[in-house]
Amino acid sequence: MSDTVIAQKIATALDQAGQRTTRPRRLIADRLAELAARSTDFSIDDLWQDLRQQDHRLGRATLYRSIEVLLQQRLLDRITYADGSHRYHVCRDNTHYHLTCIQCRRFVEVHLELPIEQCATVCAQTDFSLEGLSLTLFGRCAQCRNELHVSMQPASFPASE
């Protein structure tokens, strides 16, 4: 999906939610499309600081309302960490999975073949209607594991004479 198509989907979702098309909302849609093209995750604070460089009048409330709309429309995914912090990722479809590093907080979207029938069975047993699927696996990426391994090595001392 191109940046333009993603930006248009985001703008349409905001419009359908009754949010007027303003310059700040166009900036939000364009920046999210850029992040999606690079498969880059973000925090709201980082996004706000970035957007304020382009339009110093952009308010936090505008950004938070837009993010909430996009989460409800399933155009964004929120990853919640054990400490309560969040990172966000632009969704390309309603079924996706993430591997998330608990140390550096980097996450990678992966494609897995999970039996959708099991999910449908669970939904039927609990009277839910399946509308999307998101799964996050937490662990440590290779770089963080290597850093942890190096930091746990005993200190070497020079040989005594």
C-alpha cells in the first residue's frame, strides 16, 4: 500500500468520525503514512514533537483524539508494555502479529499462519463476533540479548607479575 493510499485511508477514517479535515489532521495522516511505509513504530509523545516542528499550533488533544479514532477503526495498533507505556504501529490489515523486545521496545510485524478456526470456535463459545486478530509475543531481540550477555561476563583482570 502506498503512502498516499494509507494517508487517504487515515483521512477518510477521521472524516467519518466527524473530525474536520484541517491542516494538523492532514499532517498527522501524512506522517503516519510515512511511518507505515518504513514499518516504524512510535510513541504519541515522539509523534507530537515531530509534528510540532511542522506546525507549532498542533495541540496534544487533536493528536490524542485522532489516535483514538484510528485505534477504533483498526488503522493503528497499540502495544502495551508491562510498565504501562505504549507504542503504536500503523496496521495494514486486521490480522497481524508482533514480536516485541522488552528491553529496547523495538517490534517487528511478522506473518504467521494461525488456525483461524480455533479463534472462531472460541468466539462462538463466548458469543463474540471475530472482527480482527492481533497477537504480540514479548522477548528480547538479538542485539539486546548480545548486550545482556556481554554485560554479564565477568571482568577480566590483567595477569599479576
